[in-house]
Amino acid sequence: MAVLKVHGSPFSTAAMRVVAVLYEKGLEFEFVPIDMKAGEHKSEAFLALNPFGQVPAFEDGDLKLFESRAITQYIAHEYASKGTQLICPDSKKMAIMSVWMEVEAHQYDPHAGKLCFELFFKAKFGMTTDPAAVEDLEGKLGKVLDVYEARLSQSKYLGGDCFGLADLHHLPTLHYLLGTSAKKLFDSRPHVSAWVVDITARPAWAKVIAMQKS
Ligand SMILES: N[C@@H](CCC(=O)N[C@@H](CS)C(=O)NCC(=O)O)C(=O)O
């Protein structure tokens, strides 16, 4: 098997998403650190891997991919027989999981990602958080989480009965938001809260977090 390579930063939510899948699958991979502070993601060498100059980029032999959710889906399909099954063989069940993967990407992440920036990354980079933006984003994310609360009162996981890609895709932004005032949005919704506790306790996720400390 070719060496799988992830190019990125262990602090990038999109790179963390890909690494989480690799650990769930128990696959060996090389993590190639990209020095984003130095602008390495805009270098000619990196642009050859991702013309948008964003991490992560991924290689499986001759196959080169970017866009974290496309990468996770490739890994889950290509290595379906390894580790945790993150997709459903049944096409109708998979369609439901796909709905919730789309929900994460298009309903949840736009607000969650901006909140991570306001509440976590701005503080990390010595920038000033905008309280009006936080209030607006928390209101918008809360409305999305009301839909999650209803879904999770009927289904243990977003995509169905088992943990899968639809759940996993949330882990990176959850990780940052749980360390901020936005935690209350998750804690105040009982089914969402139980789901968060469950999916953040996965051993594979602990390995992703450990990469930030090494
Ligand atoms: N939709 C892309 C988003 C990738 C992305 O936004 N990466 C961020 C880090 S999490 C990045 O490289 N930002 C630097 C930039 O946009 O210049 C994916 O999921 O892979």
C-alpha cells in the first residue's frame, strides 16, 4: 500500500477532520506539517497539491486530493474493510447519512467555523473578539442545534444508528467551541449534549488532539 500523506497543520479544523478518519480506520499515514505562519500553504509546491492554498492536501500514491470532506469520504470508501465502518453499505441509509454530512457542511459549519475564529483563534492570535458577531453567530448556531436536538431525540447519531462520517465531521469545530462560551449552546440541549459527550470520547479523536501537543 502506498504511504498515505496528509499535508496540514494539527490545529486546522479541516486537517483534523481527515486525521480523525485515518485514526478511526487504523491506517498508517505520514503527517507533513505545513508552516502556515510562514505562508507555506501559498507556496508553489503546496499550490500544486491544492490550488486554493488551503490545508489539508492528501495523497494516496498517485491520487492527490483536497477538500477535507471529499478526502474523508474517499478514505471511508477505499478502506471500507478497515477499522471503524464510517459509511453505510445500504444506499438508502447512506443517503440519510449524506443528508447530515451536507447539513454539517452547509448549515452548521458556516456558523461554527466563524465562531471558532471569533472565540478561539482571535484570542490565540492576540486579536479582539467582536461581541456583536458572537451574539449573531450563537443565535444562528442555536437554531441549527434545535434541529439537531430533534434529530438526536430520534436517532442516536446524526446519520443513523451508528457513529459515522456525519458525526465525525463535527469533531474539529466542537473541540474548539467546547473550550469557549459557546459550550452553553451544546450543554443546554440534552440530546445534543449526550451526543457531544459520546463522539468526543472516541479514542481516535484523543489521538488527533494529542498531535496538537506534540
Ligand atoms: N473546505 C476546505 C476548507 C479548508 C480551509 O479552510 N483550511 C484552512 C485551515 S482550517 C486554511 O487553509 N486557511 C488558510 C487560508 O485560507 O489561506 C476543506 O474542508 O478542506
